[in-house]
Amino acid sequence: MRWFKKNFYLNFSIIFLSILCLNEALLLRKSFKASKSPLKSKSKFSQNCRNSSFISQIIDHFNFNPSNDRKYKQRYIIFDKYAISNSPIFFYTGNEGDIQLFCENTGFIWEIAPKFDAVVVFAEHRYYGSSLPFGNESFVAPNIDFLTSEQALADYAYLVKHLKSTDQRLKNSPVVAFGGSYGGMLAAWFRMKYPNLINGAIAASAPIWQFSTNCEAFQSVVTFSFKKFDSECPDLIRFSWDIINQYGQSDKGLSELKEIFGLCKPLKSSKQLKDWIADIYGNTAMVNYPYETNFLAPLPAWPVRVMCSNITRYFNKSNPLSVLKSIYHGINVFLNYTGTSSCFDVESDTPSDIGMVAWTYQTCTEFVFPMCTNGIEDMFEKQDWDPLAYNRECYDQFKTMPREEWPLINYGGSSHDIKYHSNLIFSNGNLDPWSAGGVLNDVNEKLKAVIIENGAHHLGKESNEKDPDSVLIARLKEIEAINTWIQDHLKSLLID
């Protein structure tokens, strides 16, 4: 891969219309308590995420045979300290990992929940974290067949109904869905598929159109991000691939590459190293925040700038060894900023909390994101999108064949496809590679796009004193929309 009490509801929109100008928006820095490192695995909101609950869910929601009675325990975290009658439910649609990780690192919800008297719910996605329908046997066929976004959304819908039916305070509550990245896609689709349950959704860094986006788009944004901080950097990176190829032509060269890049195990091929380095560039662009972070890895502020500075400082095109060492010094910013790692594994660049087997399966069924590079406008080697090879790998691993057209039919792949939906806000940073597959323009009056200038992937998930002004303005727009959705729902209760 890869953020107001009863009387306040009525006056909220008027108040916000008066503070949308930038100078007054900047005052929000004082009202939101900023943290130095908002993406830590343990945040100031960790105490809100301690207690897990479980709900019994049908494993196959779309099989109506009476014998279809198999169930599993879905985990969710609920925090109702602020609850009053008709409190809004802020519902986070869990994505590809343990829900604890997302609960502790989605500060925007926690920052605004007390102002809205909101009940906060973080729902874990089936087949991730503790929500394993078949326990340790969940990832073998045919047990894994029930891992789909449709099944997950149905889980969320049943959970909303359960919460409303078991807590009298929530019987008539509005529900706002939140999510980031894949979770943002789910939040948007939750509103689209279940408008009877979900009053609106905030979808952050949600590439819902990645399925139909030009395959070069992702890496083009990565290159744009690197070039923005150092105009020379992408050209030097592009130059380095040939040097790696030269070393990779012999066993001796592969052994030297292992030593230069501090790898734990011998390399099987130069492609193995190149794919690993390319992923590091993409991951660094995703978390290119204006402050230190500790989410995918411990990183400095603006890590792309630091990475490029290290590359250009040591780079000497006439000296192949210098080229390789410069690349190593660059990627070391992502790999070992703290200096505590003794060697690196090219087969792993993903945090352990992310369920990679489950996510890989999803990309081999309904979520095919075509990726390619041209080696000219971008900083990578030329690499074509090869659907046949992709399908073959999926079949070899899971005995599945991707159905690339299905998400376009099921959810839509263009503004035309979603033009009749409403109460959605899509926010994207212009430095986020996944923004290439996001909604970047308003679709209608009630389906809005918010662009965060100088924003990386999911920037703004928690307030920080170093947030750019664009983040502050984005939060204002999101909060105003949330309040409007809640007001509309409460007014409808009076009419009914």
C-alpha cells in the first residue's frame, strides 16, 4: 500500500462559514493538540483502543441455503465515553491489518469525537488481525474464498445494525464512515452500497479508480514527488538501474551487491534487488510527511528530501561503486534511520501488523492494480504491465484467476459511474502515489474532492503542529460536511 454538543449542531455550519478563510483556519492549530509523531505504533489514543468486543458474523452473507449456518467472531473496538441519546456513530471501516494499528493511528476521529458526542467504532476486516473465520486454516482453499470486499461490507452493515439494536442510545443515531487507503475505499463503498445505514463517508487517500487508471500513473507520482524535492534525483536513480544490472550478470557481482546493500541473505538475481529498491522509493513517497514518523519505518521529516540529499551527495556516474553506494545511502533513510538494523531482508518491507497473505489474495481476485513504467518520464526501468504473467502468479499461489472487470461493474470506475451518489468526501495529497487512482475533482454538489497540497498518503490522519495549511483547510471542509450529514439526519427524525 502505503481529523459539538446539541445546541452546537444547529449553529455549526454558520460558524464554519465565518472561519473558512486561511488566516482564521490557522487558529485550528491551537484547538487541536498536536503530537510530534502522529503515526507511532503507540499513540496518545492507545488507551481508547484497549477493549475489544466480538460479534458473531455469517461467513457467507450471500448464500441463502438453510445449511449455510457457519459463523465466525469478528473483532471490533468501541469507545462510548461521550455517548448521549442519538450520538453519531463514527465507524472506521477496517482495512488490511490488525484493527488495533488503525485504532491507535487515526487521530482525526479521536480529536473530533468529543465535540460531536460521538461513539467511536473500529471494525476489523475479516481475515485480518483476530477476525479469522477458520482460525489458522483461514488462508487455505476453500476457506479463503470468503475473503472479499462485499463480504467485509456486509459484516460492517450487520455490525451497525447490531450496535443500534443493543444500545438504546444509538437506536436512531446517524452513522459516518471513515477510512484511509483501502479502508477509505471501503468507507466510500459502504456509503454507496448501504445509504440506508450510512449517512456519509470520509474517504482519505482512497484509490477507488486505480483499477482503470493508466498503469504508469502510480510511479509517475512517485517520480514527481522525488523531483519536487531534488530535480536531479530522479535522473540519478534512473541511471543506477543499469549499474545494478551489470553487477547482477555474475555470481561475484551478486555477492558484491549483497555486501554493498547490507543484505542478510544472498541475492538470487538483480531483479530481486531492483524490485525491493523500487518498493522502498514508493513507500518513502507514500510517507513523505513534514514531520518525523514511525509508521512504516522510523523516518525523518520529508524523508524524500533526505533520501535524495544522500543520493546526490555521494553520486559519481563515472564510478559504478560510487553509484551503488549512493543508492544505498539513500534507501538507508527508509531502512535504517535509527541505525539499529544489522542487515536487511529483500523479501520483506512490510510491517508485521499488515496481513500480506490476505491482501495478496485480494489482489489476485477483485483488486488488480495494473502497474508499469516507461523508463523515460519516470525514474524506473521500463517495465510493461503483463496481465498474463500476473494471472499466472496468482494461479500458482492461490489457484485463482483475477477478474479485473468486477470492481468496475460492482463499484464503478469513473465519475460518470458514481455521479448519483452523495454525502462523500474524497481527500488526496498531491504527493501521494495512490492519488493517481483517486477522485481528484468534485463529482456533484454532495460528492466532493479535497486536494491536500504537499500531502503524502493519508496525511492529516492526526493533527500535527507542522501540518501544511492545506491539511487544516481539508479538515475544516470534512468537519463541516460531517456536521451537515448529522444535522440532516436529526432533522429527518423530527419530520418522521
